[in-house]
Amino acid sequence: MESRFRHLLLNIIISTLFFLPTFSCGIEIEEVKELYPIIQPEIKRTKFDESNIKTADFEIISNIGIISIEDFGSNPALELNINYHISDDFFVGVGWFQATGDETSFEVVLGGAPLLSNNEREMTTYLISLGYNALPGEAFVTDNLTYNTSLYITAGLGNTSFAGSDHFTLSVGAGYRVLVSNYFAVYTDFRDNIFNVDIFKEKSTHNLKFTVGVGYYF
Amino acid sequence: MLIKKIIIILLLLSGGSNNVYSNEQFQEVIVADPYVDVYTGHGNSYPVFHIIERGETIEIIFRHTSWFKIKNKEGIEGWVKLEQMTKTLSPDNHKQIELQTFSHEDYVDRRWEAGLLGGRFGSADALTIYAAYLFNKSLAVELSDTEIIGNTSSSSLYKLAIIMQPFPTLAFSPYVMLGTGFIETTPKTTLVLPKDNRNQFGNFGLGVQTYLSKRIILKIEYSDFVIFSANKDYDSNEDLKEWKAGFAIFF
């Protein structure tokens, strides 16, 4: 029974690999060449036209991670960023993320009426930020596999909707970018979102967020 | 186990996108300088690992900021900077190629501009996002949205303004603006305040802007707002001042 199951699983994996074009492209092309020796026409772009050169200065990044909302516990956060790379040093970006606050220890211990309604526990933040690639470098994964990387720092301003009102937000952070191919990057990002809340009394809160993400250049 | 999975995903991603362009036809250019440096990454701090000699043909895979990912005939891939790339030749007529660069001149002749500014509006923090269209070097129209986050209420201010920049070529170029629009105020939920309201306003502003580099403009602005909030209960209009600074990108 077990071996039959294994066999089935293996079959599924093999067929998936075969049908997924990105995985099997290299193999497929070779096979086709062997079967049908097509003469590929040599098309040469002899004339220079700048529009033939693709530019990839914009980047869309989707992140997932954890945010620790001060007094409201640590919760999953979903994030979307669009960055524009101005130079190899600087980039600007707009970002949005969403999370939901838990119950405070105060509510858990004392019970009674909740401090905030479920809607008010939803946290939505918009940020505009400026980033600086402070430490560009390379990561040598194996002897012949190298990825370009960058340790960057960011600072941003924005608005956080939480606890039923808007809060002016300052965001500072740092992250690590690994360019895994020409158009894809993998991120780990750490940020502190600082804003004032006035649920009991007005105080400044630090909301630490750690995310991982994938970026695509276009 | 997790690390293994991540590495596999990374490999698949890199393999996947390599295939995307493996059969594509790229723009070719001929090296005209005695040699061209090929860097391992897009930045001056990356090492030069290869040199392409005069007369060699290279393919341009894509451009990222002012760097070009290239491939030579032997399949060596690397990055070449803009300054060296502009000295290469077109394969058909052997003339020097022209690539898009940004200079002070392009800034003066810009058509579109979009930016982000932060500052103080009255006694509250404010953030502004705007887009502007320039009819000529010194006349522009601007549309903006300012989000004002105060202690007792938050407001959205939508503005349409005409901007005059009398000396567009100066390094620090002053401008004046005249605008109008409306402001919507929402009180914070923790406080009991009058109901939401919406008022029209008139605005006069002064600012200075300077060209930084590439496509970036820095600007600082002072604005005076007269909010037409007078009604039968309320006798006078409100007068609010705004300071803000930020950056813009032009196209």
C-alpha cells in the first residue's frame, strides 16, 4: 500500500515538473532540437533604437511577516510596496500594509467590555519612504553561484489607521535584498513604525515589523 | 529543511527567469573605446571582472538606473555603466549611440512632475502627494492631495493650483502658486466634536526648488490658506499656514 502511494506521489511530481514550462524549459528545448532540426533565422537588430532596451527601474514587492503592535500583541502582517530606483544608491517607495491587533493583557485579565471594536483593531498603514543601499555586496552561495545583495536602510512618513483614528507615522528600518535573477529579488525587512495613540493617555508607540518578501523589477 | 526549500525556490526563480530571455533578441552595440569595464553588479563598488575590447559586439539585456546588463559573444554577463555605454557604436552605421540621460537641461524642459512632501499644516502633521503638468518652462498646473493628521481631527485637502516659475534656469528657482479646492474634516472617534464638514478654500504659496540629480527635484514650500468656514453660527474665516519640504521626480 505504502509503495503504491509513493509511486503515485512520484508520478504526480514528475508530471508536474514536465508540464510546468519554467521548470522544464531547458529540457524541452533540447528535445525539440533533437527531433526537429529547425534552422533558426538569424534576425539581427542592426539599427540602434533605445526602445529595444528594456528598463527595469520600478519594483513591486509583496511581503508577509509579523508586526508587534504595542499593547495589542504580535500579529501577521501583509504588505505591498512599489519602489522606484533612482540610482544604484537611492530608491523611493510607496507602501501599504495591514494587520489586526489582538486583545490587550488588560482586556484578557480583567475581562469586561473590550477597549476597541473589531473594526478598530484593524491596522492599515500607508507610507512613503526613501531608501539607501548602504552596503551593496555579493553572496557566494556555492563555488559558482553568486547573488548580488544589498543591505539597505529606509526612512518614511505616512499614516496609520488604528483604534478608530489616523496617526501620523514615522517609519525607520533596514533590510537585506538578494537579487536572485535579473528581475527577481528576495527580501528580509525590518521596520519600526512609530506613532502616537491616545487610548488611555497619549503616548508614543513603537510597532516592530519583520517581513520576508519577493520583489519583481519592471 | 526550510533553508533547503528556500534555496530550491531561489534556484527555480533564477532558472525560470533566465529562460524568459534565453531566446530573445537583444539590442547590439559595438565597443568603440579601447576597452569597456564589466562589473559584477550595478554599482561602482562592485569589482570589474572582465574587459571588453574595442570592436567587440555586445548585447544589452536590460537597463537598471544608469547601469546596463550586457552579454558578450562568449556568453559572459555583467554590468556596464552609462558613461561607457554612451561611447559605443550602433552596428549599422558605426555612429555613437544616444541613450537617455538626465541633466539640468532636461529638468528645465520637463513636462510632468510628481512628488511627495511632508510638513506642518497649522499645528498638525501633514503629508502631500502631487502631480503637475508644465505648459512651458515657467507655467504649470498642479493637482494635490494633502492628508492632515491632527490631535482632534484628521482632514483631506484637495487642491488645484497654477504655478508660476519666473526664473526656471536658476539653480535655486523660486515659484509662486495660486490655488483653490476643498478640505474635508473628520473628527477623531475618541472625541465628541461637531459633525464632519467640508469647506472651500483659497490658497497662496511661495516656494523654492532645486535640481538634485538624475530625475530628482528637491523643494520647500510655504502656503497660506483661507478656509471659507464662515456661516451663520461662525463669523470668521479660518486662516492657516503650512510649511512643507520634499522631493519630486520629473518625466
